[in-house]
Amino acid sequence: MKDSGRWVATGAIAMLLSGCATTSVLIPEGYGGPIATIKDNAVSETKNRGQFFYVAEIDGKRVDNALQTTRVANSGAGFALSPVPFAREVPVRPMTLKLQARVAYGAPLQAMANATTLYTAESVLTFTPEPNKNYLVTGALNESQQLVWLQDEQGNKLAADAPASK
């Protein structure tokens, strides 16, 4: 009985987390300068399929993102996939972002069955965020377009340096 109680508690925690906006803070200890926020973007297409647009790396280092957080929160939910909002605070300084976009399913079996529609995109962007500004990773993932970019709060697209090699 103890094991079933543990599973119920784990499931309850996952459900609570799936409704929360997760934030990853990348501010160095002791940093007192200005910050900006970069938000990942997740769009539900169906109850078991979504599109994810996110920062995968900052200056060559992997960072937490919406796809990763969603997969953890939805673990054990069968075919269901409920995207989890995700944002990270960054210091205002020049940085290189690796942006990624991909279609994801709630279960690996669904991904295998729909392999021809698992669209992906990747690009690299070098930029300096402005203090107290919000940025959003977004793009287009469909049969004719596989793009990912960063835009500011006004919807202005910040051009990527080049598509990243796959």
C-alpha cells in the first residue's frame, strides 16, 4: 500500500506543477545588474500533440526549457500532453542562444506512428537583451515551414545569425 500512496502523491505533484509557470534563473551569484526574461512557447495542437519553441543552449551550455519541463510534468500521463509554461531570467550582456523548435507527442509510440509530421527547426542568435524586457521564442512548424526565432514584446522578430547544423 505504501507504493500506491507514493504514486498518488507523485501524480498529484505532477498535476500541480503542470499548472505552474516554471522559471529557470541563470543569473550569476552576486550579479546586481539589469535582467531580461526569455519565455519559451508551447502550443497545444491536440490533447496529445504540441509544438515547442525554446532556448536549448545559452553560450554553448544546455539550459532548462519548456519541452523538458513538460515531459517531466506529463510523465505517466499516457498519451496526454499538457504544455507547461517556461521562462528564464538572463543578465543583460551579449549572449549566443541556440533556439530549437519541435513537434512533440505525449508518448513515444505516437511519435513513431507520426514520424512524418515530427517537424523540427534550429537556429543560432547572438544578441544582447535590453534591461527589463521580455522576449518570446516562437516560430512556424508545418509541412511548408520549419522556423524558429526570438521576438521582443512588441512582436519584432530578431533575426537569427544562421540556421544551426543538425
